[in-house]
Amino acid sequence: MITRTKSDYFYSGSIVAVVSLLVAMASYLTGMQSFYYVSFALIITALALMFKSLHNDLMEDFGSTLYATLAIVFFVVLYMSQRLEPFEASFLIGDASDYYWAGVSSVLKGDDIGIFLPLASAVSAIGFKLFGYEHIALIEVIVHIMVLLSIYHLLKQYLLTPTIAFATIVLVQMVPLDIWLSKTTFSEPIWQLLMLILIYYSIRLSKKAKLQYIDIVPLYLLLLLLPMSRGSSVFIFIMLGFISLYSLYNHKNLKSALLIAAGMVVLSISLHYSLEIKEKYLIGMQYRRIMPHITISSLAMIFYLASAIFIASLFFIKKIRVGWFDFYKTIVVLSVLFKISTSLFFAHKNGIPFAKLLYLNEFGLLRSDLGMPLALLAIIGMVYLYIKALRGDRFSLIVVVFYSIFTVPFVMQNVSAIDQHEMLLYWHRYYFSEYLLVHLIAISAMVGLWYNILLKLRYSHTISNLLTVVPFSILFLYSINLHLHNIVTSEGYLKGSSKFFPWLANRVNDGRKVAVVYDRDLHYGIFNPEQLLYRGMYVTGLDVDNYQEIASKEIKDDMSISQKLLKDDNLLILSTNSCLIKRDNLIFIDRLSMPLWWRRNTDDIYHSSPVHTNMNACLYKIKHHFEINREIYFDRDSEIAPDLITDGWYQFGKSAIWSQLKAKIVLSNILSSQKRYLLEMKFGVYNALKKSPKDLIIHINGREVLHKSIIQQYADFYSIDIPPQIIANGEKNITIDIEIPNAVSPYEIGYSKDRRVLGISLYSLKLSEKIEATK
């Protein structure tokens, strides 16, 4: 049953896959974005090596290079065709949004804004770096191919022939749940890949009677990664303990057992670091569910002490020789007891019936995700794997241990087939992802058992293959819900939303505040734009802190906008109808119309009808009125200065604006003609020198208030009194005319080729009341 290739391409590919994720993590944590390209190159290399292993197997089984190549091409085309519709998490509230935006933030801002552990975010960062907002999840699609190839390799090595194992992964990649897991920005594709590689390494290490240091290094690298993906990686301690005990009892090799057990220290270091970088999530939201008052230091100390105690105990265990002791039966019994005891604990803790938590939930999940026939087949297959484990089958034993230890994160969350997470169409997420792997192995075990029965009936290999593949293919295809399949292959939730954030970020200067007005008809399920947009606006550098809900029919020129919103720099109006309005205090910038698709009821996506609508986004700059006692800066980022200057000015510079020979400024909305004002201006006069002074003449409302000879060109402050008689009764404006009669251009004085005649370089202006001056 076991097929080997001359070169272990899959083993090499698995190592490269682990290294690629380590490089992604390094890039994410250090901000070295160039490493994202290195990581992606390594992912492609790992894929190529795994495909090479598959190709060699099929070539040997088919007896034809052409057929093997065509089979792989068919697999890739079928796989990608079902995953081309991008899943756009940009508007999605929930875990996917966190992974998505943490990855985007890593590229755009170089920081980690995510709540959850960062490995999935690091991979999403690669997707964003290479494929942009819309196709960010394509990187997860690519990574997930390695998941299927890893399933194939395990099945081929221990349960099925290469042909049947290949047919199995072709069928699995058509299951709606598998399609969805592979095309989201969740951590499922990465976590499943790491778990499968862990199982593979565990089997590989357990087979060797004597380990070399080089054999153990890939495991250590994997252990460094695991805590960066999931808090549940703490349960890998049990897997390491089991493998080291297996090596000790079956190979009588203490050194090998110690090398494997030393991985606990590596795991502890990585877990300790993950606690440091994600304390709020790991300590506050996970470990304190069981240990309410635990701290980082005390939890890390538990990891280190447990590792040290177990490693030390190996010396003692080696000396024990019990003749009646059956290692396989003991491990299976302990695994079952562990599964039962953890279910009992959380059933009592959460007030849930024990039977429901132990097996009814799992059966419900299987039935809802894989259909009744495959659910029954998986359950029978699990019983078969337990029987094989009792008999000492290494692969089955490791699967049973793996299945048992991940009972904890499963029952801790009290997942059910009607879980509220279905509202986001990701069916129970990682609570079920470990179980999904085991159930697929259990189904494959039954396929292998049927194949062996056919061989015993003296059918040829070809006939046995056909009699196995055909009926089980029919069973798989019958179990696939076509309606669900259509949803996950053709819909990307809030499809079209990816245009919004780059559009907005490119039109609003970084750091500028944006106020949002949205109509109350604009909803995605239970979420309104305030919830849907907040994270993305923050990541793209926009400050959004004011929202206002309004009826769509009220979005018109004279609409009522809160004064609090009008104090911001920009106004964004979102509506399913027109968002175009005309107001004196708003300057229209741009409009975006986004066709969006989603399901009407996100609590029941399967039965709800599709919604097709347009989101219209209109962006305006808010004009701020000139105010007394407020200093105005005339730089290119000023929101007020452009409204004050009229004739005789050039473009705004970084910190000032140049005037021509004559220039005009109008200050509007002056409150009173009975008060005296002080005008303070900071400016420099071009080429004003002692040997060539420049005349400065300033008129206010037509009356000369300053006539001065300027002999230095550097910026200085100039103060001008404006007596009440200058402002006529009823006049609300102050018009300032500035003239440099003998202004010159840089070209005239031989300084440069710039032929512009330059007057003053204006930096700032302030008008204030002189209260005591009127006495």
C-alpha cells in the first residue's frame, strides 16, 4: 500500500513551506516588506516540490507521464475555477476583517493592529502586497493547495493507493466547506497546513529508531510557527509528549525521545512570545476562561516547568520495565478519557448537556457540512481508526491522539451546527477545522477498507480502483449541496467593496478627519456603515470619529448635518440613492458608485435571497469660515487659506505661498464695524536687500494702512492696526491689497530661469480684536 518516490520531494516541500511562513512572520514583525516577495517565492517553491512528488506517484501508478501531467492540470484548473470569485473581507465585521486589515496595515503603515495571533495576518500581508485589496485572499487560495497535497500524501502513505488518494483530494476540493476555508482571509488554510505537517513529521519521527539532529530541526521550526497562528497550539505539548514516549517505548532510544521532548522548550519560548505580543487576546479572551487570574509570567512559567518536568521524567520512565504494559491500548484509553473528561468539564462549566457536547454537536456539524452519508461514513471510519490504533497501527494512533487533544478548543467554544458564526458563512471556523481533517482521514480509511476487500475478492488493481473511485465519487457528489456550492464559488461577500478604501485614501490627505453621513437603508445584514467602515478607514490613515444616520429621502441640499460633523476636514455621504448635494460650505471632490452583492439575512445565508444594490459614496471638502483670533497658515495643506486668497497668487508651497506684483486677500464674516482689529501677518519680500530695497504698500478696504521700504528678504511678522472707520457700516468683509511695485523675477536678477515676478511669501495671517485700543 505504501508508495515511495526516489527523492522525498514532499518532505523537502514541507520544510520549504514552513520556512516560507517563518519568513512571512519575520517580515510582518520587523516591517521588512521585501521579505514578502521572498516568502511568496518560497511558497511557490514548496508547491512545486509537492506537485513533483504527486506527479512522480501518478506517473508510476498510471504508467504514463502524459496522463499524470493531464491529471494534475485537471486538478489545478478545477481547484482554481471554484475559487476565482474573490472573498472581499474589507467591509466585514468579525475575525476575517481583523486578519485582513492587520495584513493591510502591515504593508501600508508597518504596524500590527490585529487582535489575533499574527501568522494569518502576515500571509494576508503577502496577498495585499502582491494582489491588492480585491484579490488579497488569493494567497490563502494558493496556500490551501498545499493542504490538499498534504492530505493526499498522508492518505497515499498509509491508507490508499496514489490513484484513489488523488481522486479523494479532487472530490474534497469540491466540498463547499473546503472551498470557503480556502478563499477567506481567516487562518484556516494555514492552520490546517501546519497541523497536517505536524502529523506527517510525527509519523516520520516515530518510525526512526535513531534520530539525528538534522531530523529534528524541521519539527523545531514548525513549533516556532504554531503559536503564531492559534492559541490552541498549547495542546501540541501532548502530541510532543506522545511522540517522545512512543520513541522511548518502541525504539528504546532515550536520546531520540529527549530530542523530541526538547521541542517543548522551543514551543514554550514561542508561546511565551505570543503571549507578549497578544496579551489581550490570549490572556484576556482565552486562558482566563479557565484560569481567571492568570498572568503572562505565571502562564509562561507553567509552560517551562511542565517542559522541564516531562523531559526529566523520561530518564525515570526509561528504567521502568512492566511486562504486562501495552503502550498502544494505554494511549488509546488515555485519549478517550481525555476527550470525555474535557467534555464533562466544559459541559458543567457552560451548563450544556454532556451528551450534546461530546458527540451530538460533532454529528450535527458533520451532517450540516458534509451531508448525512459522508457523516455516517466518517463516524464509522473513526471507529475503524480506533480499532487500528488499539492494534498498534502508528498512523491511526497518531490520528486518534490528535483527534482527542483538539477536543478542548472544540468543546470550550460550545460549537453547534446552528452556530451564530454561520452568519459569516464560515461554518464553525477553526473549532471544526481540526475535526474536518480527522473526519476526512476517517472517510478515506473506509475507502481504503473497501478497496482492500475488493482486492481480497481477487479483482485486479484497475477494477478495484474503478469499483472504489466510482461509487465513492457518486457519494461525494451526492453529498455536495449545489445551492451552497454556488454561494461559495460565485459570491464574494460585499463583492465590489474593495474599490472603496483606495478610492477614499487617495482623495483625502493622510491624517485628515472624515465625517460620515449614511442613510439608514444602507445595511449589510445587521451591520451599518459605522461598523463596516471604521477599521478600514483607520488602516488607510483616515481619522473617522463622527457618524450621522439619516433617512435616504432627507439627503438633499438643505439636509440637516450636525455641527459636530462640520468641524471635520471632509464629509463622506453614503447612500443607496443619490448622494450629490450642493451647499455653500461643501466643495465636491469625487463620487464613487459601487455595485454590491450580499445575502439579505446574514443569520441564515443559505435560505436568504441575494441582494444587489449600489452604494453611492460622495466625498466633500468642508469649507471652514474665517474666524477672529485664529491663525491661518498658507501652506499646501491648509483648508481655509485657499478660500481667502483671490487675485495675484501663485500655487501653494510646502509652507508658504508667493504673491505676484499685486495680490488680494479677503477676510469674510467680520463681526462688527464698531471694533478695532489687529492684523498680524508673517511674510518675506523677495530679493529685499539694503542695496535694492523693495517698496511694500498695503491697502485695507481701499485705504492705505502701510507704506514701507523693506531691506531684508527673510520672513518677519508685520502688525497693522485696523481702526473702526475703515470698516463701513454693514460691511462684513476686510479686503487686503498687497503691492510690491518694484518686484522682480528670479530670471531678472540672474538667479534662475524662473520668470515669475515674486512679491511676498506669505506664511500666516491672524486677525484679532484690540479691545483696549478702543478706549
